[in-house]
Amino acid sequence: MNERKGTFLLISAAAMGGVGFIAMKNLLDSGYTSTQCILLRYAIAMVAMCLFYIKELKKITREELKGGVILGTLLFMLFFVLMEGLKRTTPSISAFLSCTTAVIVPFIVWIIFKKPPDKYVFCGAVMAVIGVAFISLTDRLEINMGAFLSFGAAIFFAVQIVTMDRYVKNCDPKRLTIVEIISVFVLSSMFSLLKGEQLKIPSMFDISMMIIAGLFSTSLYFLFQSIGQKTTSPSKTSIIITSESVFAAVFSGIFYGESLGLRLVLGGTMIFMAVVIAECKPKISFVTFDKLLTKIHR
């Protein structure tokens, strides 16, 4: 497969990821709890992944089982926080704040592995903070709780990505993903039962949202991303996948009726550009940042 087809698959994955925010928001509006939304999404994803990779199930190793359970636990936690945030805010705000993960990851690596980020990441972090402020702060300069939780989900996602790096080196990505998805389904089922939640009878609209979230925004999303990434550089992949926030904003305006205000557009643009700078590392003069890094290293 050539790079053009790989790029097309990555853009398709980003679009499906974007529409997933609208699907989950509609399920929340229909009366499903955060835990039920995760359960339904990953039940469909689990069935689809197991059917598609049925021959891989018998090949799962102990290391892949261990890594998948750990990653699945982190994924469940981040999705629960994300759903709680999405319940209190709009799909576009949640999507843009979730994209700050790409800027957060290098700082998690700095804390854990003592590897300081470069000047481009520092610049991207400053821009991301400004973008988050545009989106999160209300007119009274108070933090919107939905935005705060969405940003918290981005931090969980960053930790999950760093943890994944430990296991993907010795594990098969497909089998690791299968165990991860099953783990999320099991945990969401357990929590839903412990909380005594009763699943409402879904309407045809609810079922369509479940299929979009589970089949397209999860199963096909992971599949398209893994295939497309083979022919594309990591930096380009990150930028393309980050564009799901743009798709989420567009789809939210078209299908959810969200009005995209100036602050959201400015904040979203700042966050997107922060990721571009952090990943692509354009040739710009960073005299101030060089001095700052020198002081930090000392």
C-alpha cells in the first residue's frame, strides 16, 4: 500500500473519531449513563475485533494479557472521565481538549524517564495552555467543569500512551488491542452492575449511535490507524489523527446544532497548531526557549 492510501485511511480514522464524540453525546442525552455508554461502545467493538481477528485469540501471550489488562484499565478510567466531561460540555470542546494529549505526553516522559522535552514541545505547551484557557474559562473567568474533566481525560490518555510504549515493543499490537478492548468491556460491565444501573430499551436512533461509536469510531478507527500508520511517519500520523477534533467541531455544528463561537475557534486553532509545532518541529528561532532549557538542564 502506498503513502497516499495510508494517508486516506488515517483521515478516515480521524473523521470516524470525530463523529464518535457526537454519537456518545447523543447517547448521554438519551439517558444512558457514562458507564453504560462505555459498555455499549466496547461491547460492539469487542465483538467486531474478535470476529475480525479470531485466529489471533489463541496466540495471546501472558505478557500481552498483562499489558492489555493494564492498558484497558487506564483506557476505562480515561473514557469514564471523558464521558463525565462530555455530559457537561459540547462535543467540539471535549474533542479539542482531548487533543492536548500530544503535547502532554513528552512531559509525562520527562517525569518518569527524566528525558526533558525539546524547545518545540515547550512552545507547543504554551500555545496549548492558551488554547485550553480560551475554551475552558467562562466569561467570569471560572473553569467549566465539563472542560476541566475533558482535559483530565487527555492527561489519562497521555499516561496510557506512555504505558503502551512499554508493551508494544514485546507484544503484538492486534492482540494487545483485543485484550485492551475486552478489559474495558469487563470493567464497564462490573461498574454498571455494582452501581445497579438499569439499561433502558434503546430506540432505533440509539442503536445507530451505538453502531457508529462501537463499530466505526472504535473498531474501524483502530484498524485504519494501524494500517495507515505503516506507510506514514509518526509526526504526520499524529497531526492527521489530531484533526479528529476539527471533524468533531464540524460534525457537531451540522448534526448536533452546536454554535461554534469565536473563543472555541481561537482556542481550538491554538491547540491544533500547538500539536503541529510539537510534532513537525518547524525551523523557527527559539532563542528564549533555548535559554530556558539551558537553565532547566543546569
